[in-house]
Amino acid sequence: YVEPPPAAFIGIDELGKWSFYRALIAEFIATLLFLYITVLTVIGYKSQSATDPCGGVGILGIAWAFGGMIFVLVYCTAGISGGHINPAVT
């Protein structure tokens, strides 16, 4: 028994298809939105809690921002690219 060689990660013929680039664009935009919104939540919490200890969203609000963004972005991109938002997966 001779084991066949492993399949290529990306086929050369796939580079000519629009679906590949559409998935690439969807993942890029979803990753950009995920990082932008969640980092802004953390920055906003830090700046508000520096002046008022009871101000801001708190640690639970940051957790809800991360979870909510992953939920929304995976739901939006699942049909296009599978919804593998890179920072969430890695």
C-alpha cells in the first residue's frame, strides 16, 4: 500500500476563482471589525475608569463585547467564508 501525497493547501486553479477572493475579503473585514470594536471597548473602559471608578462598561462589558462581536461576525461570514475569524480561531 502506497499512501498518496498530501493535498495542496490552496490549489493553483483556486486563485482564479472569485469565491476565493470573496472569502478573503470577508475574513479581512470581519477580522478588522472584530479587533477594532473590541480594542476600542478596552480603551474606552481604561479611559473611563481612570477618571471614575464606577464608569465604563467594566470587565463584564468587555467580555460581552468580545463574545457579541464573534457571534455577529461569524453569523455574517459563515455563508461566505466559513466564519473563521482569525484571532478568534488562533
